[in-house]
Amino acid sequence: MNILPGLTRLTAILSLSLLLSLQAINASATVPDSTEGSLRFSGNFHYGFVIAHRPILVPLQTGHVLGFDVQVTKPTTGKKEWEKIYIYPTVGINYSWFDMGNPQQLGWGQALYPFILFPVTRNPNLQLNIRFGAGIGYAQKPYDRYENYKNQALAAHINAIFAVHTSLYAKLAKKTFFQATLGVTHFSNGSMNVPNLGINIASLSGGFTYMVGKKNAIDRTPFDFKAEKWRGSIMLTGSVKRIYPPGTPRFLAGSLSILESIRVKRKSAFGAALDVFYDNSLHVRLNQDSVEYKGPYQQFRIGLAGSYELIVNDLSFLLQTGVYVYTAVKTDGSIYSRFAIRYAVSKKFFACFNLKTHFAKADFFEWGGGYKF
């Protein structure tokens, strides 16, 4: 009997919660006539724990997580169409520091990432928001086969960061708010080093926010949306990865993907993709599984995937789940997933950063770009 691992459930819940909440935002909701300032400064203290999403990580939970964050944010005013669609969100940058509650195996961690704060309600005295960010993190004490072999979560100092939080702002004075936040911050190096089960920090935080600068008028000019016809894109990516056991050399990986999609709403596009993955480590995996290596073609995997895209101006977030129609290595299963961040550098070209996974296990990060046609 296959049981979906804890991290898969957590990732699925967070992703679905984020998407459903953003879809529920009503662009016609009542909003103020102006912002309360041009910049917002926030500071918060965190209390939480490291989520043991695998039994092997339970020994790392020796104490509670303590930390703090500082943020600088800027309210949008509706100058661009996407700002009106999402009820004038706030963009900003966050720095966090965490004592991970285990000075011997984990030490402390830091995170620096840009984020978008999407409002769910716009009551002037009580505001509910969803914050999504991605960036870079630093872990003080990664895995070491001799000195820190119990840390099976992270094997590199430098990691990618993904963070999803829900925040409640209560107005205390003209430009001062109390902020309470609940969320998860995820550290992972995407199997560029192993072991790489990842660190997930669940935390509750509280602090204060202060607005500065002049008020800026909200642009309420209406806009028209026209559903698009089918559109295609081609994406090429590259990567490096390691496999178990720790200490193996790095292998090259990458993918070629063709996606056909249609934008059916202001925020959403649905589609289907053909994926061709190259993974130079597969011949070693075959040897580990006692399967005969017959040729270079066994280092390729071919898959078909369904795709959902959340569009936020030039930035978009893709969730894809697919099935391998060909793979020589069977131990990963037949299902794969990809979380992708795309940024349009022009009308035709885009840059991308992706994470490919097999359920709760990261396969590799992808960096690359593509062309829309």
C-alpha cells in the first residue's frame, strides 16, 4: 500500500490553498481611494518548529525554532492590469534569521527573498493577506559524512527558499499595524547535493508594521479582458545533480518541453506538455538496481503532463503533474511533478526556474528559458 509522504501532503495543501485563495480574490471588492503611504517597514519575531516529514528527521527536533524577520514593502496602485486583478497587492523583500532549535546538527539559517502580498480582504482596520516568496537561503550546518552525518535534511550551505504565509494586519494607529503571521518556509538544494530531504519550518510570528511616505491615489480605470486562443511555448533547461549514496560525483541533467495552453480567465491558463528529460545519472541508477545498461537512450525520460498556470503580470507560476511514457529506471515511479516560475523578458522570450520532483523527493532544479509562439 502506497502512502503519500508527509511533505507531499504539505506541499499539495500549501499550493492548493495558495491557488484557491488567489482565485477567490474579487477584483471588484471595495478598496480605499489611496494607499496609506508609499513604503511599509515591518519587523516580526518567530516561534515554531522543524517539520519532521520523514521518520529519519525526527531526531533533528531537539528544540523549538526561534527567529525574526524584517521586510520592506511597496503598495501597488493599479497602474498595471494585474494589480487591479489581484486587488492592488503589495510587493516587497524579506530577510529572515532562524535558530533551528538544534545547535549541533542544524545551527541557524537565513533567508532572503522577494515576495508578493496578495490581499484577501481590504477592511481598512483588519486585513487578511497571503504572502508568497522565493529566493535564496543559507544553512549553517549542512550534512557532513564524518562530523554531521545525522543531518539528513540538507547537504549544502546555499539553498533555494520557498515561503507561503498567511498574515493578519490589525490597525493600531494612523500608520501603524500589528501583524500576526502563520506559515511555512522551505529550504532545499534540489539534489545538487545529497542527502536533501529539505527543511520545513512552520512558525507563528508577530510584530509591527509602519507606513511612511505620501499617500498615492488608486487607479480605478476599468480594463477589458479578452480570452486568448491556444498558445504554445518551448522550454530548454539545464541542471546538475547528485544521487545516493553521498559522495558521488555530480551529473548533468536537463529537459526540453513543449507546452500548449489556453488562458481561460484573467488569472489562469490550462494546458498539456510533452517533456523530454535527460539525466546522466540514470546509467548509475540502473547499475544500482541491477538492470542491464543497453545504451545512451536509457538516460532519457519522456513524459506527458497536465499544466496549470497562475499569471501575475510578467511573472507566472506553473504546476505540472505528468506520467512517464518511457523511463528505464522504475524505482522513482511513473508520476513526476514540476513547480515552475517563469518571467517574461519580452513578448516572446521568458526565463524560468523549476523544481522537478517525484512525490516528496526532489529530482533536480532546472534553470533555463524558452520561446512563446
